Amino acid sequence: MSERFERHRQPWTSEEVGKLKTLASKGKGLKEIAKALSRTEESTRERAKIDGINIAKKR
């Protein structure tokens, strides 16, 4: 059970933020970006909002 929260509340690295910007600019969806970064969708959405990054809404 402790493995599940291994990355809980970890600070974002500049490398992760760069990858977030790159994936968002390629038009990837929130779910796909979160999975690629091993982050939750909520965490990814919040970080994108802080940095002013627009994430495409997949329909």
C-alpha cells in the first residue's frame, strides 16, 4: 500500500514542466500527459494552470 503514494505531493522538476509544455503543445490530452509524467490528472491540470499552459480537451 505504501508504494501507491510513493510520489505523493512531490515537487515538480523543471524537466517535468518542460515535458508538460512539449506534450501540451503537441495537442495531447490531459489523461495522456498525466500518464506520461506519472502524475495524477488533477496534479497535471493544476500545474498547467499555474504555468498558463493550455491542454487540449479530447472529445
